[in-house]
Amino acid sequence: MSEPELIEVLPAHRFDEDALARYLRLHLPEMGKELNIRQFQGGQSNPTYLLESGGRRYVLRKKPPGKVLPSAHMVEREYKVIRALSEHTRVPVPHVHLLCEDDSIIGTAFYVMDHVAGRIFSHPALEGMAVEMRQPIHLAAVDTLAELHQVDVEAVGLGDFGKAQGYFARQVKRWSGQYQASRTGDMPAMEQLMRWLSEQVPQRDESAIAHGDYRLGNLIFEPGAPKVAAILDWELSTVGHPLADLAYFCLPYHLPAGVDGLRGLVGTDLQAQGIPSEQQVLERYCQQSGRADVAQWHVFVAFSLFRLAAILQGVYARALQGNASNADALQVGQRAGLLAEAGWRIAQRGDRGESA
């Protein structure tokens, strides 16, 4: 359990703070005269800052500086989905205040939202928590994901947020392209996984608001209860297949424990540690969302590992160029190969039971 770490703004992510203060005083009447800015450490993509002014706390997210891959770092999309959910649903998200698409203010587009106080659990093992509190935290995360997937996309004004059909094929194509654009060497498992996934088609083409990066570390829990106070980091959200989101949440069940940065649970005695099994998570999700089953589970898990490998490869490539937003991005990028190998193993094994 942790409060997100705050650091002085990294040199690569500095901007004109006076220009920001002038802009915010024009658009946020409650802003005070002083503006204190620090950066959140962690998170690999869009630099995120804590703003303190007039006794209030806000969070600013912006695109990173320098050249970025096409269609990446779309803070405008983040703002749109958070605002829609905030205004039309009970899905827990921060209140957003404004979106600025004028690059002349701080160099890139940005948006400002309320800071939500609470607890963040970076690792699914929940080592700092009492054993009996661990399962309720995991199940609260599953329940909130099911609630998100129940949202009527059209009714909340997100009908143009993504295409309702063909999400899986589009995502495989997109992340294959992103991987190729940021590759730095050979990764045979990734090549095999890309080919295999391009031949897979979900039996049921479903669509929902898909978060794209739904894991415990992107949730804020209320200070004294196993209840999600806010879902963060909507950068990868779109209209997509709900089982892709669920599989991503379940990746710790397919990654080794004890490997720094992978947040894996393989090798952990789940029952003794009070952590639900993957099967329990799937059953809870089905119960909360009214599903009968989760077909082709291995395809969605392999896809999630492939996509995360492609993302980490992009982090690694940006680190080599010197503009990744996390100090340990170089190490993170080197884990892409481990993820690709895990995905290829699952692809070869096939669908031997829901959580085989």
C-alpha cells in the first residue's frame, strides 16, 4: 500500500509554470495566487503532476515532450472518457475541470482533474495488508470493472469513442505496428505471438468501455474500506472487448512472483495469502456482469501479454531516446521479452480449462 511518490519535476518534463498559473487562474476561479507543482514518480507514459493552490489539490496530465508514436499519449481521449463517466454514471472517476489543447501554454495538450485521496496498492500480493482484507480488495476491483463494462456506451455520449466491432483484430494490428516501430532487437516469441494472434478471432464480438490498463495499481481505494474511490490512467481506453480488460487484470496469475516490476503471483500460495484464484475472479466477474462464461480465455490472456510486451518495448525505446517519464524505464523495457515468452507459452498450450 502506498501514497504515490512525489518528486521534483524531472528536467525532461519541466515547462513554463508561470504560464500554467496564468492560464489556470483564468479558467479555474478557485485557484489561489501561489501554485506549487510536483511530479508523480511511476507511470510510464503521460507525465502527471500534483498541483497545490488555495488549499486545494489537483492533478495535471500532459503528453510527454518530444516525438511520440502516432495515436499514443492521447490526453484528449482520457479527458473525454473520464468526463462522460463522471457526468453520467456511478463508475468511480475523478472530477475533471478542463482540457487545454493549446500547445503554446506548456508545450503540449493537458487536462486538470481533482486529486482523489486514498490508498494505492501497487502489487496484487498486497503484502502490507492484513490477510483477511486482501480478498475484499481484489473483489472490489473486479466488481468495479464489471460495473464499467455495464455502461451503455451510446447513452453516455461515447458512441464515437471507438468502433463497436472488430476490436481484437484492430488491437493486434495496432500493437504489432507499435512494436515494429519501437523494436530494438530480435524477440522471436513476440514474432510468433503476433502471427498467432492475427489468426485468432473471438467467437463473440462484444463491446464495452474498455479501460485498457485495468490493474490494482491504477485504482485508488477509499482510506478505510475495500471500495474503489477512483479509476486512474485512462490513456489506453476505448470501446473494446470486455474480456480483454478482464484478462489484463488477471495477468499476475500468469507471471512469476519475485521478478521486479512484473507484479506476478505465480509461485504464491494464494489461499494462504488471502488472494482469490483466477477462477474465483472469473466467477465473480461473471456473477457481477451477468455473463454465462468466459470463452477462449487463453486467447485473451495471450493477447494481453502481447500488448503489454509491445507497450514495454515502447517504454524501452523512449528510454533509449531519453524521454521516458519514469526513472527505471530502461529496466522496465527489458522485461518485454519475458512477457512475450509467457504469452507464447499460453498460446501454444491452448484452452485447457478457464485458468489452466
